[in-house]
Amino acid sequence: MGLILKILIYFCLFAGVLCVHQMSWLPCQFIDEHVFLNNEGHTETKLIHREAMLQFGQKGDAPVNPNAITFLLTASKLDLRRYVDGVEADQLECELRRYSTEGIHVRWPVQEAREYNRWYSCTIKHSNGLLTITGFLRHPTDQPPSGQQDYRSWAAIEDREILTTTVSMIIKTQSPTVKAGLGSQQKLHCQFAVDHKGPNTTVEWHWQHRGERTRLFSHTSRTGQTHGSGVGLKSLAIGDASYILPFAKLTSEGTYVCSVAVNPLFVHLDINLHIEEAPRVSVNVERVLSLVEGDEHKVVCDAEGYYPLDVEIVWYEQDAAASGQRVGAPLPRALQNILLSSHKHNKDKTFSLSAFFYLKASLRDSGKQFTCSVSHPSLRLPIKKSFILNVQEPSSLMFNLTVGVTVVTLLSILYLMLRYLHSARAKYVQKKPY
């Protein structure tokens, strides 16, 4: 049994993944608050950044870092580590804060719970924006509330103090930032959990953008009252409050707020939705452009139907033979004589832009490859459209033209002669008496 356990531990370390049962602590920053009245009688809050540790274990465990404030998370129905399973520890950012119930006192309905509690919020974010989790930590106390708003008389916390807590409520999103194409369906992930059965839960979704705020959905579990749509009630019953956006439009862009309230706790998560539509790119020439030396041709690259406005169009030139080489090939050279049209605002609120230049044919440029490269936030890699320039001397073209005209003339004469002979033969046959 011991050998199997060692193999599992080594496997987790080798994979570079922090297993849920492997993580025993997480360094955090405790943002403490000092609330006071200034000289003008106004309430001010001073934020104090303090070193803290989020430690998973049992009551009485020694602190991992004795020089920091330790928030000791003891066993409960909710295990915060489950919600970060599969994520490396060095990719997590942890922040702890005091939580004010605004003077509301409610006995938390779990077994062996004391009458009074002090509350703390713990927010864990992925450094690459892949998830956001907020959990409420309950610290039991025998001291009744002061009768005023609790933030005016926070209990002092010593630098090396150990606070024994349990996780009472969790909310999580795996999509803090969403990029959506026009017309796409999007699922804005939001899930929650509470440490006891049958809580009176209120779940709401709001959309806000540039000062405007609209309620999209709300549901209260005790009354069963529901307003709006976008969240499945069956999913909601098991803690899945994800919102379905059926058809993304430019007006859908903004911040979507998922909030969950279980008295006296209230928490919300912001999900930012950005509309990104990739450009359609085209050039006004074929794969090979044939010109006579000295001729001038307007070459246009069009980027159409993109959003947002940020787009970059660059024209490059390069020897066609060098474009296929991987090593030692000269880099493409950006053309400088490029002209840009003004941004066109389309009826669907997307944008279009053209980048063009006047190409004067020269024999020394014959065989060169010209490439239009379009970059946009919706693209992982630029879209490229290329053509090869073929330049001919004027004399060779005239010779080819002369030969062509001659051949056409001879074929025309031959055709007329054949028609004449056929007609004459037909008349001769008709004149014969037999």
C-alpha cells in the first residue's frame, strides 16, 4: 500500500500538476482594514497588506509559516482544494479579506456551530485568467456582535495568530473573460455550493456596460419565484448557475455579474464578454500578376467585417524562391509606400479597411512575391494573401502580339476559303442533270 501511495505522489510531481489532496497550504495576502473618522468627520478606510497562509488541516496543527497569519481550514462539507484541482500552485493568486455582514446577525445552520461568527472572504485567481473562486471562511467566536456595523470595530488580529475556520460557501467561474464571435452561443460559467442542505438562496445575473445595468435573471429558492431566463432551474438546483447567451451581438458586449446570496452572505463574480469578429481578407489580383515593364497597377488588400477596430495591415515583398526556405532566407521587407483608406463602419457595426499601393512593373522585380498580412485581436496568427509578379519586356510582348494576330488572321482566311469551296461544290452538284 505504501509503495502504491509513493508511486501516485511521484506521478503527480512528474506531471507538474498539484493534486487536490497534495496541496496543504497556499501563500496569500491578507488585506486588512483600519476604519476611522478623519478630521472632517468622514469615514475613511486604510488598507493594510499583511502576510498570510491558507493552510489545510485539523484544529491544533502547527503553522507552516509561524511568522505569518494562518487561516487554518478544517474539514467541512466544502473542500476549497476541489475547485482548483489540476492547477499548479504557482499559477494561483490568493487574497484574504474581512467580510462585513453589515450588522446582520444570523446563526449559521450547521452542526456544532456556535451562535456567533466572524467572516472572511478568500479569493483565488488563476494568473492566466482561467478561473476565479471566492470562498467564505467562518471563524466561530463566543463574542456577540457589538450592535453596530462590524467594520467599525474589527477584532484585532496578531501577526502570528492562527484562525481556525471552515469553508461555508463557494462560488466559482471558469470563464472570467469570454471572447465571442458574432452570432455565437456562449455559456458564462458560474457554480456555487453551500455547506448545508436547503439554504435560502437567491441567484441573480446582471449585465452592465458604460453605466447601464440590466437584470437578466433572478431566482429565490424559498419562494420559487423566477424572473428572466438563461439559467436552467434543474441545473440551478445542483449549484450550476451558468448563464446561456443564445446569440452574441455587438450590444451583448459588457460585464455579466453572477451573484449568490445566502443570508448574511452575498458574493458576486464578474465575467467580461468581449465581441471579436475576424476580418475577411482579399486582394484584387490573381496568384500571378503579369505586367509589361513600365506599367503601373493598383494593388488593394481589403480587410472586411472585423470587430473591434484594432487592425493592422502590412504589405511585404520577398523573392519567391526565398519564401520557401526555412534557414538562411532573407526576411520579407515591409513596403513603405502603402496608403490606407478610412475605416468603413458597416451596417452590422463591424469595420472594414483597405491598404493599397501602386506597383510599377520593373524587370528586376519579376518573380518577387508580394504578401498582405492582416493582424487582429481575434486572430492567433495573421491572415496572409500573396501573389507573384511576372514582368515582361515590351518587345517580347509585341512579338507575341504580332504572332497572335497573324495566326488569327490566317485561321480566319482559311475558314472563309473553306466556306467558299463548300458553297461552290454544292452549286455544281445541283446543276448536274443526272
